[in-house]
Amino acid sequence: MPIYAYKCSACGFAKDALQKMSDAPLTVCPACGASAFEKQVTAAGFQLKGSGWYVTDFRDGGGKKSEPATRPPRATPPSPASLLPAPRPAPPRHRPHPLRPPRPLPPPPRAATETLAMLALRKWLFSGLLVIVPLFITLAVLKWIIDTLDQTLWVLPGAWQRWLFENNIRGLGVLLTLAILLVVGAIASNFVGKRLLGWGDAVVRRIPVVRSIYSSVKQVSDTLFSENGNAFRTAVLIQWPRENVWTIAFVTGAPGNEVAAHLGTEEFLSVYVPTTPNPTGGYFVMLKRSDCIELKMSVDEALKYIVSMGVVVPGGPAVLATKPSNS
């Protein structure tokens, strides 16, 4: 039940009365007996007693403190946010003084400086290799050719050979070799020379071991260097080793005799497919003429294109679009 505060307006007597809400209010003052006992309108305050009763305090306005509770209030656990450390305040931004020069940037760390130095050294090393390696290989090949051709000087008299060796004269073997080739070519081009070469060829072909080697080499040389031959005369573009994969090959001729009879009536070409970067190894295939696209580039340009693995593009360097355009 609630507790109500009463006060007599005649004598000032005050009292708290425990009443039901349905009971009529008190009117007679128990101290002076006057009918001036009135219920006070105050705000209620509640405290938990040890016995479990709730006491309504209507006397705060009168300056009287409520009774302390015998059971201490339950402590609320701290929230997780209160356990986190307080955020550090952001440092103030220092604006440079208009008359004071700006502070210089700190030097880069030592590790970054060493990395930049190593990259520069690596770039210089590869640049030097790109210059030195082709020059060295070219000079080495020329030296080997000159030393090999100088072996032809043995046909000269011994006194001449000693004089050339004592004076360290190099390169005369190249001139001597060219002179020998010109003389042999001039002899082989006339009627008498052709008859002599024919008799010599017949004699060599009768030697059991030599004839197989000589015949193969002569056939290949006649095919490659003869003006009437058609080997490596045309560069073509074919699909190899499967469809939609293209490579450059060389037409070496056309199938004949028994092979042509088995291929049918459609026209075929004998094609040599070189490998990269060594074009001396490759594959010999027979393809339909309709599957071969003739190129306008020369055989030399095609060989450079193959040996360089596509780096040396015929007609000048090509810029490859490695990323799709935005347009």
C-alpha cells in the first residue's frame, strides 16, 4: 500500500499515513483535533529496505533525508567501449610561416638508396652486354674465317710463307681463296671445263665410300646455290603445328614421281619449317598450295625474323599492342 503525507494547516503537525488507494483521505488532525488535516501533493521516492518493503519518501521538500538502504545497490558491469584505450588526439597541423622557408625533406632510408644503386648497376651491366656481345661474336667469327682461309697459303712457296709469317701479315688467305674460286668458276663455265668436271664427277661417284657423301653434298649444294634451283626462294606463311598457330616456312620444291601420285590431283608444295633460333634444324612437310600464303619479304629477311625469334621485324621495328585499346 502507498504511504501518504498529511499536514495540519492549523497547528503545523505532519504525519505519514499508510492507506489504500480506495480509502477516504484523513481530515481531523490527531494533535489539535481541528478539521484542517490535509493530504500533501509531493513527488514520491523509493528505497529498498532489508525486509523487502518499499518506503515512499514524501519529505524531501521538508529538508529531511530519506533513510539509507541496508542493501547496497548492484554494481553495473563496465561496457566494452569503456575498456578500450582513449584515442590519441590528432597532432595539430603546422602551417609553414609565410616568411619562413619550408623544411627540407628527410633523406631516403639507406635500404632504398642501396636498392636504387643496384638497379642502376644492373641496367648499366646489361647495356654493356648488349654492346659488347654482338661485337665480340662478330670479331670471333671473322677471326675464325680468316684463320681458316689462311690455311690455303700452303700452296705458296716456302720462302713466301716464311716471309708472311715473320712480318705477321694476316688475311692474304681470304684473297687467295677468292682468287681460287674465281678461277675454278671461270673454268667450270666454259665447254672444256664442264667436260672436265663431268669426268671428275664420274670418277668420284665410282669410289664406294666417297660417292655417298659426295653425291649428297653435291645435290644439296646444287639445290641451294644453283641459279636454276628453287630452294629457299620463297617465304610462306603456314599454320603449324596446329590450326590457328602460324609460322614462317620456305618452299623447297614440289612433290614428284610416286609421292605426287599418292597425293592426288590437287597441287602440293614441299615446305621446310625451320626451328628457332637455329634454322638448320626443322621439319619437311608437304602442304597444299592453298594452305600456303606467299610473303613479299625476301628469304634473308625471313631468316633474320626466325633467328631473332621475332625481334628483328622485316621493314623496321614493330610496336606490339600488348594491352587492348580503350576506344
